[in-house]
Amino acid sequence: MIGEADYAYHLPGLGEGEVLAGGLYDTLSRPDLLYSVTGHSLAFNAIGLNVGTPRPDHGDYVIYAGDTQTLWHGRGSRRLRVFSRIAYAPPSHNLISLDVQGGIVLNGTFPGRSHDSAAFAISYDRISARKISLIRAENALGGADKPLPSAETDFELDYTARIAPWLTATPDLQYILHPGGGIPDPEDRTKIEPNAVVAQMEFTIVF
């Protein structure tokens, strides 16, 4: 089940805006991130003590809210907008329990390029406290020294260029702090994966 409500408004001196709020509820069961069907910590499985499969937690949900606001209007389609989003999910059976996003978008970036846009955004994803508890318990039981995850932060810059009425190209560049929230480095499991740079090009064709 999913539902969302939005409200459009206008701020004098700035421009149009829209605020929204919504949520999703899933009636299916999801595997717990820490406890087994026997009620024991899943960390015991890491040292060979089989305590069973993850406990099924019935029902899952996500709630979210956001806002988009125009800050400046230029000639034609030129405008500057900011946006923000926040979402929460229960940490018992969701790897990400909190997601926060924000950014700025400029439409009509240059004279004669009214259909182009440039954007900069930042996102923050917090790893579930229950997932962190599982790794901490595995370290205590097995004498391992896995790094504890925390959160992933992503900085993203892109430019959407309209090449033809039927074709747009979007180069995109991202810098990611603590990929996966701090997953172990395959070459040294006691350290986290280094920060990452991701570059990509996306083409959109309209038929």
C-alpha cells in the first residue's frame, strides 16, 4: 500500500514550490538483520553455531517528505530551484534506516540552451543500527576485526544537454564517501573500502 499527498504554493519574491509527504507499507515479512528464528543473535552463525535463519519480521514501511522551491526566475524557461528529501525505514529489517537528499537545479543554463539543465546534489544514507550491532557481535564472538559501517555520503554533479528534440545526453560525476556505508576492503578486511569516483554518461531517446 502506498500513498502520497502534495501541495503547491507560491512564495512572494521567490516563486512556485511544492511540498509532499507519503509512505509505503508492505504486508510481506522481511528477514531480521540481527535475530534468528530461535531468538538468538545471527552473529553465532559466523562462528559455526547454527542458530537458524533470520527471524521474519511482519510488515515493513517507509515514510518520506520533501520540498521543491523556485528561488529565481530568468527570461523564458530559466529558473533556479532547490529541493530536499528525507525518508525513514525501521532499522530492524532495512539496511538503510535514514536517507536525506538535497540539491540545486538550474534550468536553461546558457543563452540559447533553454532545454538544458545543470544540477548538484548531496545524499546521505545511514546504515541500520541493527546491522551495526550484528557486525559488532560477530567481532566480539569470533575475534574478527571487521570495520563497523556508519553511513554513505554521495556528492553528484550532472548536466543534461538536449542534442535534438528526440535525444538528450547527461554526463554525471559522483564522489562517494564510505561506499556502502563502510564495507570491508576486499584486499584488507580490517579496513573499509576507499572513497570512490564514479563517472557515467546517460542517453535518453524519445520515440
